[in-house]
Amino acid sequence: MQKTHVIIVAGGSGNRMGAETPKQFLQVANKPILLHTLEKFYATNPLFNLILVLPTAHFTMWQQILLQFNCTIPHTLVEGGKTRFHSVKNGLDLINDGYVAVHDGVRPLVSSKTIRNTLEDAAKYGAAIPVIQSTDSIRMLKDGSSIALNRVQLRNVQTPQCFEVTILKNAMLQEYIPDFTDCASVVEKAGFPIYLSDGNIENIKITTPLDLKLAELIGFT
């Protein structure tokens, strides 16, 4: 496989956590969430080109964390944008070819298998994202009412979302719209098909106090 780049996006706040500390810096299993995430990708493949996108206001805090936990994992720090779309775009500016995996900084429980499989599928199909089967009954709001959806046909989307670099770069030339909630929605809007890879059920996005407790319960290896 060609050179693989990883863009870890970590621009969140602690609003839904009810915390003053940005959620990516909160600790789980005695270590900041974001540090767990960085370590997982490095452990999966130390040759990954790791790019971390943070608000500039968080740069100092991150540098302090690196010192405190004696982290020497090589990575490039990039200034975040006003939305996730713009943050990813800032990270993409540093790369030109190969493959790129875009990952949520607050998904530290992604498995190495999920990372490898999704990248391998991106190499085959150009664009691949990890998903898991929806287990809840789902209803969609419509015209002041709601309708039931067939959960057998539904999937919960995770990250890392992986792409051939030129595909994602070309897709990101589009004007931003609020419907762009992740990279897959941007790439799909540009006309590229998305391949669905198997994710891992533990790969939760930590955004609430309950998520923190779940992450502690699941544990880290």
C-alpha cells in the first residue's frame, strides 16, 4: 500500500460532558482520551503519518500532556477550522498522495483490526468507512409525525473513514453545507461510492459522562 496518513480531528468542547476541560483531554483509564487514540494508531502501524488537528487554544494544553505522560510519538499538529469539514481540510493540506484515514479524537477504543481492514478496503474501492449493525428500533421524523425504519437496512457509522487521498481532496473542493456531518457525506455528495467495512462495537464516540463510564468498563489493551 502507498503511504498512509491519519488525520485525527479533536476540536470538541466539554459542553455535553458538563466539564470545563475539552472532552478529548478528559482522562479515562488514567490517561487523556486523545492520547489513547494517538497511541492506538501508532501501535497499529508506527509508519503512519499522524496529523493531529486541534484548536490553537488547545495547543499548549496538548504540549503539557505530552510532557506529563512522556509521549514521544511523532505527529504533526495542525490548527483546526470553524467546523469539522474545515478542520479536515486543514489536515489534508499537508498531504498529496497515498491513503488517508480520518478519525474522531474521542474514539480511543477503535480496534487495530478495524483500522487495518478499513484501510485495506479503501485501497480496493477508493473510499471505505467502518459501520456496525443498528440494534435499536429507529423512527424518522416527517411532517410533524414519525415513521418506522427497517433497522436491518440501517448501519451506525464510525471512524476511521478511509480514502484514496485524491478522492477526498477532490470532494473537499465542494462548498461546505451543514449536511456534511462526516467525510463520507462529503465524498458521497461528490459522486463517489462508499464501501462499508466491519467496525467494532466498542468503538464508541465519547461525548457524555455515561460514555466515559462505558469506556472505563470496556477497558484498554
